[in-house]
Amino acid sequence: MFSNLRTDVQYALRSMRKSPVFTSVVILSFALGIGANTASFTLVDRVLLRMLPVKEPERLVALAGRGDHYGSNQGRNALSYPMYLDFVRENQVFDGVLARQDTVFSVVSGGSTERVPGELVSGNYFEVLGVGAALGRVFTAADNTTPSGHPLAVLSYDYWQTRLAANPSVIGQTIRVNNYPLTVIGVSEKGFEGIDPGFSQHIRVPLTMQAEMAPDWKVLDNRRTRWVNVFGRLKPGVSVAQAQAGMQPLFKQILNMEIQAKEFAKASQYARDRFLAMTLEVMPATRGRGSLERQFSRPLVVLMSIVGLVLLVACSNVAGLLIARGSTRRKEIAIRLAVGASRGRLVAQLLTESALLALLGGLAALGVSAAMARMLVAYLPSSYTPAHLETAPDWRILAFNFGVALATGIVFGLLPAMQATRTDLARTLKEQGAALAGGGGQVRLRKLLVAGEVGLSLLLLIGAGLFVRSLLNLRTLDPGFRTENLAQFMIDPQLNGYSEVQTRAFTEGVLEKLRAAPGVRGAATALVPVLYGWEWDNGITVEGYQAKDGENMSPYFNAVSPGYLSTMGIRL
């Protein structure tokens, strides 16, 4: 059997060398079809399928309050830090509960300042996730007990490699983060970037240092401000449903305690009832926080469907080429059948040729998929923490690539091989020349393939037209502000040690220079940038107005400078 396969491969290689144009067209068709599918699967794998690189990720869950909260909210699925501490002390269903908040730090290094994405984390963050240290040590619960008492930092492996040249002497050194000195105690293990896939956090600081990291926003002991994400690790044998049921009594107990606070003195009975009606949702967090998954799951599914059609078009094209080539080899195949070759051996040999062509197309597809994956990632929107997705193929991507290649080679090579070996020996041997027209069955099959190829191509063309129309609609959509010639950038002088007075003077100076620059029609500042996707809402009361039951009194906020509305072209 092995010798037959080796003979078939050698014969197929000789045949391909004799037909370079045919071989090139087939390999290129496979490369484009398989490459597009591999590129899209790369993103699907990174965003929708891959589990967190932590210990037993299937036991991780995320916690979130559902219903009408009372106070301010900073971010998605946020809870207050005091409530997190209640969960740590009182829960009966988790082996550990961690808290974190993503942020951006201003880091002074080598005489320059850069903004680095990072996290404020609880002391048990690494323990709950089961992530160790590549160098030094990571935080422990003892590193997050005293407010303002743990000026420590743990660096990511990637940051240590790229920014610090993997210098082992960094342990014990002091770095200035948000103009505050922190001692580096460790580097987290290689491959761990955080619990929000696609967004790498490079510096981690204990949550108890929140006041030092944001001097103008102190919320560590504030129950009415929700700002941390809370994750738990289920105890062995505890399901998500059991954890949700087990946490509700504790959550209700905390709500009943909180409603006695002075902040609720002026709350209406309806607001109190709605607050007490809140529930705690326990959600699987196998893939972490899933910011990219929420945003791009539907587009990625659509993309996979489209490139699947592209692969079908490529395969039908290849199948048509194989049938046409089989027609030119009818006399050769008839002679081999006449001298004793079995139909099964000839089908196996022709199938080996198509599979080999597909595998060569799969090799070429690796380069195509890498380029397409990088292009797709480059189109992802970025903020202060740009999306970072690894597009280099791993064993799963390679297995998918060559699995698709082998399957397409076998499926779309089998029918042409069967057609090529189904021939009238006497009639074929009497005919002159090698390039003979195919029989009725082959003609019908080729017509069917052409019809299918045209139909799929038309479907793709219509879909592409609809996508282009949607993009044009988005470009002409009125977002409520003037979009032409608009630029924005982010600064925060306080992170570099500026006082409030100095920050105000610096900002006003920047605005004056911008407004005086040639071609600038206006300049202003805002706390929340344009189209940023950041949630800042707060409960309000209006003097002399009694809110109706069910009326939303928690609008979204922004803090802006004079001239913002005119600069943005926002009319009253």
C-alpha cells in the first residue's frame, strides 16, 4: 500500500511538471480559498473559541449586578470594591474571588514618559487564576490589605521583554507609575496577557493603591460607585446555576444592609424597591471578559460564511479544471485500463493528484492567510488599549488549514476521478488524438459546476454590494456632531505629578495654542472621547421635580470645557 502511494505521488509530481499552467491555476485557486478560510478561522479561534491560558478556565465565572443600581457606574458589569470584599468573606460556592479594573498608567522610563495599559488587581488575582511568575514573585493576598500600603508592581512578560530587554535585575527596582514610586516584585509567566483576550495589560498594581494611581478619584471604600470587575473560581462540583442560586441570599443581604446608608435618605420608595429587586448574575468566564467577543462575534460569523462561499467557488473551479483535464487524458486512462489497471487503482492515482494539489495549495494558503489575518486585525478599532491579537498560526490553525486542504482535494477530486475512469474503451482507443471532448455525463457535470460557480459568485457579488451600501450609509449617517477635519488625542498631566492648579493651567495653555494655530477652527477638552464606548452614568435628582416611577434618572455623563459644543458642531 505504501509503495502504491509513493508511486502515485511520484506520478502526480511528474504530471504536474508537464502541465505548469494547469498546476499553477489550481494551486492558486486553492491558496485563495483555503487562505481566506484560515485567516477568518484564526480570528474566530482567537476571539470566540480560545480559552484563557489559566488553570482550569472552565471553572471561572464573572459576577454582575442586574437591575437598577443606586449611584454611579464606571464600566460594564462593574461592582463596588466593598461588595467584592463581602463576596470574599461570605461566599460558600467559590474557591476564590478576584477583582480588577483595567486602566492606563503613565510610566516614566529612561527619561521619557509613555502610556501603558495595565490593571488594578486584588492581591489574590494571580492565585485565583493559577498564574505564576517567570521572574520574582506575583502578588499574594497579603499585598492588598492596607489602603495605600502596598506600592508594588508586577510586569507582564511581554513588557519585560520588549521594554526592559528581559533584564533580570529589574526585580527590586523602582519605577514611577502615575508619578508614584512602585517597587517591581515580579514578572508574570509567559503567555499570560490578562483576562480580556485581545487587550494586553502590561503593569499590575494592587487595588489598595487606587487613591495613589488616581488622586482625583478615590472610590476604594465607596459602595455607591461600581468600578471593579469581579470573577470567581467555582468549587469542584459546583455548577454555574448552583453558584447563582447560592449567591442570591448573600447578595440580598448586602443590598438590605446598603439601603440603610445615608445615601438613600432622599430616595423614593420606588427607587428603594427597584434597588432591592436587583439580582446577581453568575456568567461563565472560560474566555475571560470577552470585550472583543461581544463586539465582533456576529461579524466573524458572517465573515466565516462569506469565505466559506469563496472556498466553494474556488473548489468548483478546480473541479471543473480537473474534469476538463480528465477529458484530455481519456485515451491515456483507456490504455491503462486496457493493459490491466483496475478502476480502483486509477481512481486512487487521480485522487492522489488532486489531494497533492490541494496540499500544495494549503502550503501556499499559509502565506495568504497570514497576510489576510494581519490586514483584518489592522482594521479593528483601537482606543487607548488597541486590540492585540496574535495572528501567527499554531497547531490548531495549521490543523484547520491542512484539514480543509485535504478535504477539498478528496471531495472535489473524487467525482472528476470517477468520471475520468468511466469510459468506453473500444470507442476511446479508436479515436485519434489525446485532446478529446468529454462524454455527455462529463458535459452535464461541467455545466452543473459552472452554473453553481456563477450562482455562488453572484451571491457573493450581491452580498459585497450590500456591504458597500451599508458602509456608505454609515459614512453619511449623522452622529450628532461635525465629523469632518476632527482630530482627538488624550493627555492627563496629573499622571505625571501635576497638581490640579498646574493641570488646569497646562490644559488652558494647550487649548490657547491649538486655537491660535493656522487652520484650527476650534479646540476643547472632554473627559470621555468621541465614539469611545465608555460608560459613565450616575443617578441624579432635579430640584423641584419629582421623578415618576420607572423614569430613568441615571443619564450618561461627560465633562467638557467651554467651547466644546461649538467645536464639535453640536447645536442646541
